[in-house]
Amino acid sequence: MRISAKGEYAIKAMLDLATHRGRTLVPIQEIATRQAIPQRYLEQVLLALKRAGLLTSKRGSTGGYHLTKAAVGAVLRAVEGGSAPFDSGTHGRRNGGGADLGELWSEIGEAVAGVVDRWTLGDLVARAEEKRRAARPMYHI
């Protein structure tokens, strides 16, 4: 499974928004800086996510973005469209070697879709926080 740079940036940006969910709006400059994503490219990614209904935004000096939905599969579908890495519709069309692999690709796509649809950004944020807590020393000074 391959995720494009656009897909990876979308998930990183949405995770950033999920991590800072207590704030009303998060400025794009902050997301770009924290996630090391070029701001001009991030604007395109966030626009696609907004069109898909996964974000809301406000323009201006006090503006920014706010997360509305948090499924990883929805994020990937919003930016990858029909070329999402788990979309079985694009696989199995190449017939080589005499074998029709459409059923195999379809089943693999369904399995991957099941995983990305089950995971939420909140799950990823919680796991990252657990790892941070586990990495802290257990002794007190």
C-alpha cells in the first residue's frame, strides 16, 4: 500500500488539528511549521479536506481551521479521490500471466479500507500520548 505525499500531509495536518482540538481555530501557519509541510501545498490539501466536510475554516487574522470529522479513511478518500490506495476499483484491470487477480485486489482493498475506516484521528492521538507517557522516567526527584 502506498500513500501519496498529499495523503500523508493530510493525515499529519488532521492529527495536528486533533491534537489541538481544544482551541477554536488553528492557523495554517502553525500547522505548516509544526508538521514541516510547505504552506502553499498545505493550503491545497486543507481545501480538499474542507470540501469533503472534514474541516471548517475562518479567514482573516484570527482565522484558522477546525476539525469536524476524524476518520482516517475519510481523510485519505478526500485527498486521494478514486486513487485511494485501498480502492479496489483500480486494481485487477491488468491481465498478465493469464490470471485474473481482480478478486484478490478487491479483497485486499476491502481489508485495508476496514482498517483505515476503523481508526480515527483520536485513536492515533491517544496512542501517541500513551507512548509519550511510557517513555517518561518512572522515578521522582
